[in-house]
Amino acid sequence: MILEYFRLTLKNIRHRKMRSWLTILGIIIGVASVVSLISIGQGLENAINAQFEKMGTQVIMVMPKGMQTGFASGLTDDDVKTIEKLPYFDFVTPLVAGTAQVEYKREKKFVMISGFPTKSAEDRFSGMDYAIGEGRYFNQNEKYGVILGYNTAKDMFEKEIPVRSRIKLNGVDFTVVGIFEQLGRPDDDRAIYMPIDTARILFDKPKEVSFIMLRVKQGTDIAPVAEELKKELKRSRGNENFDVFTPDQILKQAGQILGVVQIILVGIAAISLIVGGIGIMNTMYTSVLERTKEIGIMKAIGATNYDIAFIFLTESGILGLIGGLVGIVLGSAVAQIVGVIAKAQGFGMLLIIIDPVVIGGALLFAFVVGALSGLLPARHAAALQPVEALRYE
């Protein structure tokens, strides 16, 4: 009997193909949005986690207070000297950052410049997951040599910039001594790295430091080191105009931001599901009116209220299920396309993986929305009196 009801339901859906597809359009859009947004969000989270795994869990960042909001009160060489006195670090790496005009073969671009210490440059860069693809790292006494990010060298200008080429930064001549391998981080792949002392002259920052990267010695517990670092900097500076971030803190903060963004976006996408549910409800009410006589005949030959309600609930549930299936395929395709575009734009670490749990949850949710949307029309259909239904024209 139940199988027969399913056949009747599918027959009714096929009989009204155009209306059925228009009815489930909202479900399709909603499910596709939810699946794609959650998958992309998880891809971003995976990329962040993978990046920190590469950099290691023994890195501490010291930044000016308010740097993330754009209102920074700077760090200085004195802060670097204070940190270097602490016995917990393999490397204390200050960086001076700024934007400069880059000229190559009369073509000009603006690029982010990072001033980097030349002492033990290879060990410092390697510890931050940078690897030379062509050329070499800085020599200790390097002054006017630069290392290019992969995208800066390969596709920023009309012509590729090879090692030993000459470029101008703010009108000053530099020689390209190396090119990094592609990192998969657009900002880093499109940057230029120069000796920190040269960057200070270029940007007129004789003592300022943009931020400081610290590599904690292997086997050292990073949390108490971070606390000790805060106390020492506060004592030497006489203020707390700085932030200290451990990998766990950065990951937690990034996760919270991604989580809030995902909740907002998925909430917006869920509106489409509600609209889709209303569409199914409207269609089912229309179907009840169109099939009033049919309902009367079924009741006259023995169909119970439960049988009638089951038919309409099944139909609305299947509409939701079909919308969910199509939405999942569409949402998965959109997420994968975003992954391909991100890779083409240099963000190769965005790995899109479609989570089966997300798929199952979206499908179940679509079915439940469809079934619930058909609940009131099904009750209305079941409550029809056979005699009145048979009279209906």
C-alpha cells in the first residue's frame, strides 16, 4: 500500500513538472548556498591550519597594538633588544614592511616590501616555510639585493623577472638575487623581500619595526614563554601598546571570525529554504483544491484520513528531497569552482573537501522542510468530508 502511495505521489509530481520545479527552486537555492558556503568556510579553515602546521607551533608574533584595526603604535629596535635578552628563542626576527613603486622594463607597479635580517637569512626563512626556487638567500652583508615572491617574478609584469635582473624600488636600483617557490599565500607570493637596513632607509624608518617573529626553542612550552615575554616588554616599554600572539591564539581568533561569517552567510541562505518551504506549502494547498474530487473518491472507497495525509506529506517531502539533491550537486560544484579560481589566483592552500556530514545534513534538512511545509495542506486534505469532496467542481 505504501509503495502504491509513492507511485501516486511521483505520478502527481511528473504530471505538474513545471510547477514542481518552480516550487522547489527556493529549496535548491537554499541548499546550494548552505553546502557551498560551509564547504568554502571549511576549506579556509583547513588552509589556515595547514599553514600553521607548516610554520610550526613554536612561532610567536609580536605586533603593535591595534595593528589589526589599522591604528598601530609601533615597535622599535629597543623591543627587539629586550626580547633578544630572553633565553627562549632560536631566532628573533624583526621585519620592516611598507609599499614601494616597482619598475621593471618601464612598467610600474606598487608592491608590498618586507625588510628582513640578512644574518642567518636561510635559517630564518626556512623556519617560516620559505624556500628558494631560483637563485639564493641574502648574504650577511647584502644591501641592494632583493628576493621576489613567486607571483611577483612570474606574472605581475608583462615579462617574467629572472634572477640577476635589475629593478627599481622607489627609484633605487636593486638586483634580484633569488625567487621563492610558490607558497600558496597571495600576499607573500606577491611581495618583495630586501635587507632590513635597506628597508629602513627606503621607508625612512630608522628604528621602527613593523612586527617581530620569534621561533621558540624546541621542547619549550610556548604558553608560559608568551606570558614572560609580555611581562618583560611591558616592563621595558612602560606600556602595553603591543600584542603577543601564539599559534593557538591566532588559530582560535581566525576560527571565531570564520565561524561568525559562516553563521551569518548560512543564516541568509536559510531564508531561501524558508521561502522554498512556503512555496511548497502554497503548491500543496493548490494541489488539495485541484484534487478535492479525487480525495473524495479515495475516501469513498475506503481511504482513511491517515492515508490521505500520508499521500500529501510524502509528496511535499519528495519535493524537498529533490530540491535538496539538486541543491547539493549545485552547491558542491560552486564550492569546487571557487577552489579552482582561488588556486588560479595564487591561493593554492584553499582545499575544498565536501564533507559527507554536510551533505547528509543538508539532504535531511531539505526533506524535513518539505515535509513540514506539507503538514497543514495534508491535514486540510484529510479533514475533507467525502460527500462535500465528491460534490466539488
